[in-house]
Amino acid sequence: NAGVTQTPKFRILKIGQSMTLQCTQDMNHNYMYWYRQDPGMGLKLIYYSVGAGITDKGEVPNGYNVSRSTTEDFPLRLELAAPSQTSVYFCASKLRGAIMGEAQETQYFGPGTRLLVL
Amino acid sequence: QKEVEQDPGPLSVPEGAIVSLNCTYSNSAFQYFMWYRQYSRKGPELLMYTYSSGNKEDGRFTAQVDKSSKYISLFIRDSQPSDSATYLCATRPGSARQLTFGSGTQLTVLP
């Protein structure tokens, strides 16, 4: 299994440009998440999805959009890039289980996308 | 006030030292507690998981949760240079689907 893959690894955007960050997982996980990580700030949740066709806002959704048409893919869209969106973006996925335990709690992260908006 | 506060570090220790990493939280509804380890320029990976209060030990790592004082700790015994990473505490209430992360503590273990 490849796990969680993200593309691109690095991107420079100009202010006002748009782009889509791609995320794919091959573990048949229901739950998927998008985080951003700023230096010294931990992980902030942008959006998450509990299954195909279902998405919900996290802590910092402004300026972003998501869709979940398949179980495997969860792209993140930036419509009008701003310098405040300069960050490292991580996608993660998690198994959905009826019984809570370590396997059901473990989020698997991708390698991240570094985005610089100038 | 942030829901989860983590000692910011950075922390630098000699090889073989005992390391203590700590978080405090404000929401008494938090039930699930985790420590993630993140190597430089990599995604985080789960290191320890604990449900409710108590201790959990896994090799050189021990996670402690004290719900009465809302305190989360990770201890690393006989620290190794390979333990050099950023450690993130994370928690959630039973009703939530998403985690709340601490800001992370960067640890360097010097050979």
C-alpha cells in the first residue's frame, strides 16, 4: 500500500492564483482530513470528510474548498491565494470503526505539500 | 485560551537522558489522548494512544494522562539521537470526529 499520497510536494503561487492540492489514500478509509501547519503552531484542521459526498468545516476553513466524490480522493482547492495561506498542508485518513481503539484512532498522514504565496 | 497548551521547547538533551514532554488541556470532555511524532519535513505518525486516564508503556516510551489535573505527559527513557523530532500531543472528546493538536515540542537528542 502506498498509504496517503499528496501532490505537489512544493508550489509557489502568486497572490490571487488558484490551485488544487491533491490527496489520495489506498487504505479504504472513510475519514479524511486536511490540516495546515505553520511554524510553531501545530496542526490546524481546515476541512474533513466522513465519507464520499460528505464534508464539513474544521477550525480554519476560510479561503478553501473541498470535495469528496470517491472514497480515495479528497482534493483541497484554494481559489484566491493569499500570503496568509503560505503553509505546509497535510492530508490524513482514518479508519472508521464501530469500536473505538488505537486502530480506529490512528490518523495516517501524507508527506505534505509546501505552499508559498508571493 | 487554547484548548490544548504544549510546552513549546525547543528541548535539547544528551543521549541517554530521560525526556519529559507535557501538555495541558481545558476541556474536561476530552477522552482520547495521543502523541504523534513528526520527523523533519515528514508527516506526523502516531506514537502513543491512551483512552481516558492512566499510563501506557511501549518500550522506552510512557504516556500518562491525569484527567483530574488535565495533564498529558510523554516520557522517553534512554533517549537516542533517532528520537530527535517534533512531538505533538492530540486529544478529542468522545463526541467529536476531529482531533485538537498541541503546538508541538521540538526535541533534539545530542550524541
